[in-house]
Amino acid sequence: MTATSNIQPADGEARAPRQSRLHRLMRYIPLIAPVLLWAVPCWVLLYSGQHWPLPVRLVGTALFALGLIGMPLAMVRGHGRRQQDRAAIVGDTLLGTSWILFTWSVLLGVLLRLALTVVGVGESQDRARIVTWAVLGVTAVLLGWGYAEARRVPRVRRLDVQLPRLGAGLDGTRVVLITDTHYGPLDRARWSARVCETVNTLEADLVCHTGDIADGTAERRRAQAVPLGSVRATRARVYVTGNHEYYTEAQGWVDLMDELGWEPLRNRHLLLERGGDTLVVAGVDDVTAESSGLEGHRAHLAGALNGADPDLPVLLLAHQPKFVDRAAAAGIDLQLSGHTHGGQIWPFHHLVRIDQPAVAGLSRHGARTLLYTSRGTGFWGPPFRVFAPSEITLLVLRSPHESTSP
């Protein structure tokens, strides 16, 4: 563990200037983003090469202006101090709609119009009208499909993961990962129950939840979270906090998960034993925990591994993939994370990559450490998933040694 403390400050110093510039830029995004999200589609659909009748332009412009003003107001009322669920639903839906409309206005406004010009289709206004109807059609289809994708029970993604230090007795250990359920303004109690039913069909040895259970307090979202108490595992059900827990009352969620029979791994570990071999299952608080001001909450890997045999393989739960730098320095075998949602609405994953080393799937970091990043089980905010499907993940741990396990 000494190596971890030596590496981390140097890494932090190298990243400080870049992070500082990024943080300064991020402060202006809430002001700039809504204007771009609504103004660009308005220009492409109503003004760029168009000659719509005046009433059409006036009504269309009014609708875009209403979206520009209404979206941030609804989100402030929904996610600010008032916590009005209806306002949150309106604001989140407008946010998702504007993002999809903006994306395809840019793509089709440039690429389709260029293609039509190259092949000589119609006059300038004809091409502009084709682009307009194409953007509206694609947006409508993606909104409908994206809503259905967000609201359905996730498909199970199965993956075999070989860990060189895993003993033969643990070969075939079944680990189920759910994460980022984000119970929130849209009541998903029935969805939650169906997710848990699906998890129970997987006959897991270990079930993990890597945080962001909900948006709101444990008391407020309790009905949606209660089905988690029905999840079955032959060995253990373990949980770590995500950043969204620290937006409300994180300790309330820790207490509720404990009440529901899940073991909160707050900078601690437990041992999973089978066939004479042992796996260390460790967990840390989210990296935002310390800045929350809650006493005793912080991401402390050394504390999580305190007392564990360093020769044993380690499975680590950490909400954010970027914790893998510390995990790799400590020689962790496998880290399980969520947080990214796989981008949730394409092409947002490109922005996620600015902050995280991985967006989805299995990746290697350093000489030993594997990281699995889930696309998440639920969704945050906008009730849409576009080209980033949700998942319940079944990871079957494999040993390179001979095993008699099925």
C-alpha cells in the first residue's frame, strides 16, 4: 500500500492544471448549453435556407423559446430545493428532447444537406425542407424508441472474466451487477420489482449494487427501493454509495440498504469462500463523499483492504470508473463500476470520456487490474436511452487453474 501513496500525489499534480481548466469551463456550461440546444435546431428547421410562411416561423420560434425558458425553470423547480417531481419530469423530458433534436439538426443539417447538394436534388429550399422533415422524423422515432428502451427491464449481459489469481475453488463464481437504478420522479416501483425478479433467475453467488440508487432521499424513494430486499444471493448482497446519494442524505440510503439486507461496504471488505479458496470483496465510498461534509464518508481504499491477505484476489466495488487509477496502483484484480450510463443518449458518451477512463464494458488498467463498467440498470433524468441500452450484468469469474466447478 506504500506504492499507492507514492503514486497518487504525483498523478494528482499532473492532472491538476487540466482539471482546473475543465472545472472553469464547466461553470459556464449551464448558461451556454440550453441556448445551443434550442437555438441551433430553431435555426436549422425554421431559418436556414427556409422560406416558411410567417405564421409558421412565429409559432415555431415561440415553441423553441418556450422550451429554452421552460426547461431550466422546470429543472430548477424539480431538482432544486423544492423537489417537485412533476416539474422534474417536464424539465428532464425537455432536456432529452432538446439533446436529440440538437444532435440530429447538426448531423442532418450538415451531412444530409451536403449529400443532397452533391447529387443535385432540388433547389436550396427543397433541400432545406427535406432536412427539416428528416430531422423531425428521426427525432420522433428516437424519442419513442429511446423512451421504450429506458422504461423496459434491462437485458442480461453475460461475461466470463478470467482472474489469474483466482483459486480453482472459486471458478464459476457468479457475480451479478446492478447499478444506477436512479429511482426518481417517475414512479418505477413495478419496474424495480421486475428487475429484482430477473436478478433472482441468475442464481448469483454475489449481487452488487455500485451506487446511485435514487434521486431523492431514502424516505421519499423508499417504495421504489423496497423490492431490492427481495434479491437473493447464495453468499452476499453488497452495496457502495454513488455520487447521487451525496446530493441528498447518503447515510439514509446506507441505513435503508442495511435494513433491506444488503451489506454496505463502506471502505471495508468481506471474504467470499468456496472450495477452499477465498476472494476479497471490498468496497469504497464514492469519490465525491469527502466533499459532501458527511462525517466518516470518503473513498479510502487502504481502509477497505485493511487486514486482507495481500496474496488473495480482490474484487472492488467503486461507483466511478476513474477510481481505477488507485485500484491499479494497489494491485486490485477486478473493479466493478457504473456511473457513466454508457452515455445514455448518443453521442453523449464522447463527453463522458473527458471525465472517465472507460464508458462501458471490460478494460485493462496496469499490469493486473481489470475494470468492468456497466451502462447502468436505470436512467438518470431524461427518460430516454438511445444507442446505450441498460443492463443487468452477470460476470462469471474464471480461474486459470483446473476446476471441478460447473
